[in-house]
Amino acid sequence: MISTPGPHTRVLCLDTSTPTARIAVVDGTGQPLAGADATADRHSGHVLKLCDDVLRGCGIEATALDAIACGAGPGSFTGLRVGLAVAKGLALATGKPILLASSLEALALDVARAAPEARVVVPCIDAGKGEVYALSYAVEGATVARGGEPWRLAPAALLERLADATDTVLAGNGAERHAAVFDTALPPGVRRLAVGGPTATSVGALVLPRLARGEADDLDGSVPFYGRPPDITTKRKT
């Protein structure tokens, strides 16, 4: 257990909730020591290699890590499964604790950094089927505070929720995919910004306070937060 993460702490962080897989090693202050990313339809062929690349970039082996952190969604079903499978495999092999973070909240941190003047940020991740995952977060200095559970809704419905928003920034791959809808009807108090994320660095920022408290997630029981039921289900026995 690490009571006070510091400059010598090493946490491997992953997020695979979007078409871009992002991997980084951060120290106990949240500073990135190495990072790598790759964009593809599927992440199964490169996430483990990206992990190896960032570990080599830091000059350490996986056994020297203090913890492994993973964005748990919502987002791409297959992407989330790949990321968590790799994170679990590394945690099992090294005996290091695993900590999960909300990919939506990690993106909220990314947006807040990119738009420090905003009072509210709305991270928006593509949910497929013409929908997005989104949620309003109040910016509180270097942190964000969410107001409830993530929404899964059509872009037009999100615009309705933001009708009275002020000093608000909307960003994420969901906002980019549906830019034609958002950019023609954004309320006056909302602007859309191109922000790459969720970043692995923000995943690290979310888990470090938990790591300092000695917390960890259950290796066997941890599952992604998909945001909606999968299209493929097991047929019930009759």
C-alpha cells in the first residue's frame, strides 16, 4: 500500500473507451513520464505493445509499477473490454493493485484543462446508434464535480438539456461525430471545443487520491461500465 504517492511512484494508466487508445505512466504527483497512443477500429492488436512502449520509455519493467489504472467507460464495448483485459492481466501477473476510473470524468478533466475559463464542462463520448454519453461537470479549480449519473441520449436531446447553460464547453469524440447537429443549434452559453481524450494522464489524476488512501478495485469482479446493454446477449434457457 502506498500512503503518500510521490515523485517515485509509478502508475500505468490506460483508456480505450474511444477509437484512440491512450497509455501513459504517471508519477505520484500526476506528472506523465511517458505516453503513447494509437487510433484503430479495434485495440486488441496494439494495447499491450503500447504498454510495453511506455514502460520502456520510463526505463522500468511492469513489476516496478505501484499500480495499474484503467478507464472503465462508458464508451466502445470492444475497446473497454480490451483495455480492462490488459489491465487485469498485468495486475494479475505483477500482483499490483488495479484501480478503475470513469472515462467520462477523465475527459471532463481534459476539457477543463483545455478551457480554464469554463464554469461547466460537458464531456461527450460517442455511444453509437446515433447517441452519445454525456454529463455536466462543474469545474472546481483543478478538479471537476459531476451532477448525477451519465446520460445516454441523442444529440438533439443533449441540446435540450443544455438550453439554459452558461459558460459551458462541450467536447469529445461524440461531439465531433455529431458536429453537424451541435454546431447549428448550440445554445448561446455553450461552445464546442476539439479536445483529445479521455487521456491516460487524466485517468491517473482520478485514481491517485484513491491510491493514497490504500484503495483498490476487485481484480476478479471489476467490469467496464458500458452505459447500455450489449447488442449480443446469451439466449435464455426455456
